[in-house]
Amino acid sequence: MRIVLLGAPGSGKGTQSQRLVERLGIPQISTGDLLRAAVSRGTELGRQAKEAMDSGRLVDDSLVLGMIRERLGEPDTRKGFILDGFPRNLAQAHALDHLLEALKQPLDAVVQLEVDYGELVKRIAGRRSCADCGRVFNLMTSPPSGASVNCPKTGQPHRLVQRPDDNEATVAERLRVYDEKTRPLVDFYRARGMLKPINAEGEVDTVTRRLMQALGVPVVTRARRPARKSAPKKPVRRAKSAAKRVRAKPAKKRRTSPNPKARAKAPARRARGRRR
Ligand code: ADP
């Protein structure tokens, strides 16, 4: 499947792309991640991109397109891909069309992740990622917890850092740039009958379900535990006869306590008694 995830900064493109990677086994291509990697490696491309990224503007189309052309030429994209953060303006969308036409790999769907402006700002302010493994957390909604406290690379608690462009001033500019340059792509892909808008607010799992539904991917439900062999199911007594039984016995001779908490403890107490 060849998919574009379209959405404002903080709409969850990266998080949902990861879910799709696991579910569909196709690579995520994030121009933001590719550019950040170039910056941290100190390449010429990274040097040229850094200033625009730090101030919340778009990096030059020529740099981004060169990067995408190279990435889409790699063999792992034959079975499909998820484009995250690309295309980001009409020129990039047209260039992508031509590139995919030449590769004979047309897009299957463009999913638009819709999130309210106020929610976007809140999400970005709380966003942190691990400096070692790159996993993304949110201090407000999904901090490291339980099995995710330690970094799989270092075995130590994650070293959480904030992206340099996640500061207040840059975020405001990124959202403005999204409205001006990227939002027109919604109409562009709608006119081609490819747009699938989904509500991207709420729990991550809920959004994933909406995303899978929009893509027509069957949702996997968790397998039910098989019934234990040693405990065959007793036939369910009808409520009416149970009520009669309780009424038939005087209260003090009742073996089960009317208090539900004490009733819950009773089997454990009986088991202890047997051991003694
Ligand atoms: P977000 O979607 O949260 O803004 P990204 O990680 O996708 O974050 O992008 C970070 C920055 O990288 C952008 O603000 C922009 O400067 C640059 N960038 C990413 N993708 C593109 C693109 N397709 N075209 C131009 N610039 C891009």
C-alpha cells in the first residue's frame, strides 16, 4: 500500500506511521526525520536545511525532493510506503505525482489527520523523545511508564529531550506555514478522490482503529483466552431460583456472606483452612 499521511505538526503522523509500519510491514518515510538525521550528521544537506527548520519554515523543495527521490529508489519501498510530512506544498505534490508515475507506483490513499488547533499546541508543548532510541513520548498524555520506562538501547531510563523546533515561537510559525502551504493539499487530493479524513483526537489506539478503517485494513481484535479445561462451565442458574434459595434459608445459617467483599475473600480463606 502507498499512503500519504497529511496533517498539521502534532497531529500524530509519526505515531500513527509507526503503527502502520508494524501492521503493514512497509517503511515510513518521514522527511522531518531524514532532515534531522542530515543535520545531526552535519552533511551539506543538513547544513542547508537547518536554518529553515529552526525557524519553522519549509526547507527548499529542491533539497527535499532530492532526498525523497533517493529514498523512493530504495528496494524496501517496492512493497509500499508511508509518506509522513511529505508532500508539504503543491509543488511537492505535483513532483510526487510525476515521480510515482515514472516508478509506476501510484498512491492508494491520502489520510488527513484532523486535530483542533488548541490540542495541537498542547501536544507539541508536551512532546519529548529519547535521545538514544528516538521513541516519542508526551509528558501530559503518554509519559514513559511500565515496560516503556527504560530505553531498549541503553537499558537505562530514557533520556528525554525536546526537539529544538518545538518551542513556542517556532510552533506558531509551523502551524501558520501548515495553513498557508500544506492545507491546500486537502482540496488537491479530495479532487482526485483520494482523501480520507479522520478524526485524530482521542486515544492513540482509537485513532489507529479509525486509520485502519479508513484504509480498509481489517482491525485485529485480541484473541480470547481459551476456557480452562479443569473448570467446566456450570449451567447458569436462573435468577428466580437463586432468589428462592436465599429466601428459603434463615439469614444466620447462610454459608455465604451477603457482603460482596467478604464473599470474594471466602474461597481464599477456605483454601488456607485446608492447608492447615
Ligand atoms: P512537524 O510535522 O511536527 O512539523 P516534521 O518532523 O515533519 O515535524 O518536520 C520538521 C521540519 O522539517 C519542518 O518544520 C520543516 O522545516 C522541515 N520539513 C519536513 N518535511 C518537509 C518538507 N516536505 N518540505 C519542506 N520542509 C520540510
